[in-house]
Amino acid sequence: PQSVCFAGEVGLNGEIRAVNRMEQRISEAEKLGFEKIIISKFSQKSFDKNKFKIEIVALGKVEELYKYLF
């Protein structure tokens, strides 16, 4: 969907890895008008989710991402 964006790195075995500057990425996604951002579940401890209006979805594997989207 056009209202969803993704911030993470996909590993060879399908894990969704954390990336640097997650707060900055979430803030930018919010400014660009996205309603949801999908991030690595390993990133969620590094910032306060309540600071943002955008919905933050934390997942660990590409399979979870597929099930979430479809």
C-alpha cells in the first residue's frame, strides 16, 4: 500500500535487521505523509514510540511482513 513504508535491512535468511538513526527515519516518514512504518523488532527499544503519530509496526522476519501486508 502507498501509505506504508519500510525502514530496515533484509538479511539473506529473511530476518529484518535494525538500521541506524531510526528516530530520524520515522520522523521523515511522518513528514512525507506515510500512515505506517514497518521496522525491525530489534530497533523498537532504541526510541519512544509515543513520540510519533505514525503507526509503527515492528517485525522480525520477511514472512511476518508478508502475512501482515497480505
